[in-house]
Amino acid sequence: MNYSLSKSIEILERTPEVLMVLLKDLSADWTSHNEGEGTWNVCDVVGHLIHGEKTDWIPRMDIILSGTPDKSFEPFDPLEYVQEIKGKSLIELLEEFRRLRQNNLEHLKSKNLSTTDLELTGIHPEFGTVTLSQMLSTWTVHDLNHIAQISRIMSKQYKEAVGPWTAYLRILQS
């Protein structure tokens, strides 16, 4: 399938609400566990999404669309969020994510991107030349990936409790 900005926006607009509905008012038992050493809990995932809203998708889009000759992206540190989330509750993080995403989508829509714009390129520090459509596609799939990750983190808390049904629950088999 070819990239569709409008289809991406359908997902990007919904992600904050999906997370809010799934996570709001859950006990810390659901949200504070992770999948083992070196893995994230739910707050970590939301913190990472917040950090991406601030430093990744829109700033990189603006670099691509800018008139400057240097289209190099700043490296993205996926763990830089840790200091940003200290002392914040999950609901505070979810609300911050929702606010940032709303602002970023307004900015994205204000650009009235054309097919030509979507083929403009930037320089990713790891991948080299990438198009705006590839980056926006990645933003969309990144959201879906982290929604799946949150579901997996939460599901694994019942891995033992489901007994033999583990054989039928792919989410518990990874």
C-alpha cells in the first residue's frame, strides 16, 4: 500500500485516547510491572512517546521542509525520557502526551503537505537518506508498536495464571 497522510492521521489522532481509555485509573499493579530486567513498564512507554513528540517526528519534519541545505537529524535517544517522567503520575503523563500530540497534529495539518513534499528527504543518523513519507509512516507504526507493547507488558502479568491456555495466547509466547 502506498503511504496516505490521512490514514496516518486517523491513527495518530486516536493513540492518546486509546491509551487514556486503556490505562486511566488502572491500579499500579497493571502499570508498574515490566517484562524483566532492561525492559519498560507502562509509564516508561508513555514517557518515551512524550519524548518523541518533543524531539523526533515534528522537529524532523520541519528539518525536511526547511530551506536549509543541511537536512541532518539530531540523534534520538530513546532513553532520554527518564528524567522527564520522574515524579509524574501516569495520568499526568497521559495528559501531557495528549496535549503534545494534539499540538503536533495541528502543526502537521497546517503544512498542507503535497505529494511532492512527502518525497522530500532528510538525513537520519543511522539510516541515511529517508523521505518524509517514510518518517510519517514510521510515526504511525511506532504508535501501533507501543500500543501492542503496552498490551504485552500487561498481559504477561497473567502468564502463569492462564495455565494451559498460554499455548493459544501468542502475546504470552514472546
